[in-house]
Amino acid sequence: MIIFNKKYLLMFISILTLSFLLVACGGGDSEEGTGGTEEDTGTEDTGSDNTEGESSGEAASGDFEEAEWGFVTEELDGEVQYEYAEEFANRISEKTGGAITVTPYEYGALGSEVDQAQLLQQGGMQLAIMSPGFTGGQVPDGQIFSLHYFFPADPAQTQEVLTNSEALNTDLRAKYEEHSITPLAYWTEGATAWTSNVGIETPSDFEGLNVRVQESPLMRESFGAYGATVQSITWGELYTALDRETVDAQENPIFFINSASFHEVQDTLTISNHNNYVAMTTVNTEWYNGLPDNEKQLIDETVAEMQDWIFEEQERQNEEGLEAIKADTENPTEIIELTEEQIQAFREVAEPVHEQFRNGELTEGVDPAIYDKLKEEIAEITGAE
Ligand code: 6CS
């Protein structure tokens, strides 16, 4: 059972009741999903091979059949993922003259992040924002986002890689599609920071700490390299786990540390620049492939337009989140910003993990070609050797 802090408990109960009603009406049938007319639930394959976003930038055209699409997120109303789903819903409604309604769902309404991923995979939900960490066991290559000091430290450069990378948008996408997940876009929710009670400044500060991670087996190795142990739990249990000290540390973008109040139960926050949190805009593959061309085009162009919008949204929320944490004098949090020298010490421990991951030494089924191509694409953007 998911345990929330008091702030979320009432909201959770009401959402839970509502969502079980909705899922009972629309979910559970892998062909039909939560909504949509017969015409747009995958019965009509137009033969269009529109899987690589060729349509972005062009206006969607044609009349739209009435339909309702469900869009589940891993966050609450007001947080970055939910704001994305709401903005996407507004744009779809506007472009289709109200014919297509997109219904966003908050985290918790439909279970844990892992449950939500399964719901999308089974066709019980048409769209989902997914953090790759929760399907790390199924799609080993998707764990690449958990490597420390692999992507550029600068969120803007990371967003550029995420938006334009062929390794991600073609090759990794194909790996997810084997599991009925089509990532239409990857984007960042901002730089990931560490929180703890010890004040993490050197790799050895992690020794003996139990760090909360998502389901990605690689996260064990990334933190294990510093001497930490890890525990996978859903974020809804994390506040209590930190408070009770069954978990000692965690990582998240700053806006989320603030909105989930993790700083209330942690003494320090380390700005480590070890990676940027990545989220994926995903659709159920069979549902998407069965859509008429104009609906696919509508989705593709809207997702493409959203890349800049969501970058600015996360930037605003992360800046405000940091200010809110600093201003929370009832729950003082020491902010530690690592120096270049301190970051170098972490890099020296983290970088050998990159090649071990690439060579399949840490987790089976990794395609080294994706790693190699992505590494080259990153170097082109950062100008590194
Ligand atoms: O830590 C987590 O698991 C959650 N963090 C964010 C920023 N979004 C959703 C995710 O489940």
C-alpha cells in the first residue's frame, strides 16, 4: 500500500475512488482502452508508417471523430508532468474543435508508477508520461538515463540531445515498442539533486547510506560505486521512509523535492549535476499504430511543439522550488553546491560504470550500438572529445 504524508492523503483517497470508477468503465481491455470510438481504437490500420515523427511542424488536417484519450502521469496536479498532460489536452481540444478530449490522471489514482506503465502496455490507457527508471528491468537500454555524469550537466544541452538524438528517438524507441510502449518524446524535468541527512560532498559520504531508487537495476550499480545500498519504492512511500529513516537519501529534481516536501525530512540538498531527470511522453504502441493518419499527425506535431514549452515550465518550477526550500525556515535545508573539484571526484568513480553498462557487464540485454551512437551525439552537442 502506498503511504502518503498528510498533505496528500485526502487527495489520494478521493482520486482513488474516482479513478477506480473510470478504470472499471474503460480499462482492462487491451484492445479498447479507456475511451475512443470504434474507429479509433486500432481496428483500422491505414498502412501509414508514421513512427518517426516525420509530420512534426505540419498542421494536422481533416475531420476528427469524437474520442476520449486517457493520459496518466506520475505526478500531482501543478507538478511538471501533470502540467504537461493538461497543456497537451488543451492543445488537442483546440485543434480538434473539441472532438477529442484528453483526460489527464494524477499519480496515485491508478496505482504506483510500475502499475501505470503496465496499464499503458496493456492498452488500458492511451498516453502516459513515464520515467524510464520504472521499466528498467524490461527495457535494459532505457537505463542509460540512470548513468551518472553521462549526459551534459546543462539541462538545455540535455534537452537538445533528448529532442534530436537518433539513438533515442529511433533506436531506443524500437526497443520500447517491443513492450508496447512508444516513446514519442524524451524531455528533462531538470537537474537531479541528492538529499540526505549527512551532507553529500564526496563519494565516500554515500558509504553506508540506503538510497531510494526507481526500478532500474543500473541505479544499484551507479550508487553502489560510491558505497551505498539502494531500495526501490514508489515515491508515494518516500516521505515516510525518509522520516522513519528506513531510507537515508534520495534523488529528484528540485521542484519535486519541494512539492513532495522531502526537504522537510532531510537536512541537506546537494547540487551534484550528476544527471538530468528524464521523462518520456509515451503512447500504447498498438493503439497509436492503429490511429488514422490525421490523428497520428495531430499527436506527433503537438508532442514536438511541447518540447520547448515543457523545458520552460520545468525551468520555472525548479527555480521556484529552490527559492521555496531556501525560504522554508521551519524546515531548514543546507544547500551544498559541489565545486568542479568535488564533481571530478564523483566522475572518477562514476565513469567506469558507463563502459561496464555498455559492455553488458551490469545488466543483460544492452545494445552497445545505442550507447555508442548516443555518446557521439552527446559529444557533438557538448563539443567534448
Ligand atoms: O522519484 C520519483 O519516482 C518521481 N520523481 C519525479 C520527478 N517524477 C515522477 C517520479 O515517479
